[in-house]
Amino acid sequence: METTATKRFRVAHLNDINPVPCPCGSTRRAFAESTDGTASIHLVEIREDAKTHYHKKLTEIYLILEGSGEMELDGERIPVGPMSTILIHPGCRHRAIGKMKIVNIPIPAFDPHDEWFD
């Protein structure tokens, strides 16, 4: 549930947002419907069979909270664990390998029409 206290900030409680399927597993998305589209924030539960995908417009920042595994970035595998951060530019084919809980910050805000698969 998101609430707007003033025009200059918004508050969301990720635990109150229902998870939806995503290429990585499931996600709880806050501010994805923002009218200004600045950014959104997602709490993502990654399963082992994440699908390789990319975005043409979005830049993403991943912060690994729990678990460990690898990030596959344009075919290169990078080991990751808690407090690892990854900046993913548009066009970079990526996926997470392993079971993890992450925070994902898409900039601009997530657009489901900007999710591409080869």
C-alpha cells in the first residue's frame, strides 16, 4: 500500500505489496506507477532459474541482501553475496544464478514494456 503525504514524497511498505512474477522469480514493486517515472524500487526473491533478459531504456542497480550465487552480465559470471552491488546499463543481458533476495532500483521507473528476451 502506498500513501502520499505531500507532493514532495511518497511512502511504500514493501511487505504490504503483493508479489508478482518476474524473469528472476517474484517481485514486490513500489513506485512503478509513479507519475513522474523517476525510479522505482523492487524487493526481489530470485530463484535458481532466472531468465536472461535486458532493457533498452532502464538502468538497474542490484543490492544483494541475502543468499549468494552469481550474476551473469553479458555472458560473464561474477560471484555475488550479501552487500554486493551491481550497476546494469541498458542493453546488458543479465540474470541472477542462485537463490537470493535483492533490492532492485530501476532508473527510470520500471516499465514492463522494456523487458526483452533473446
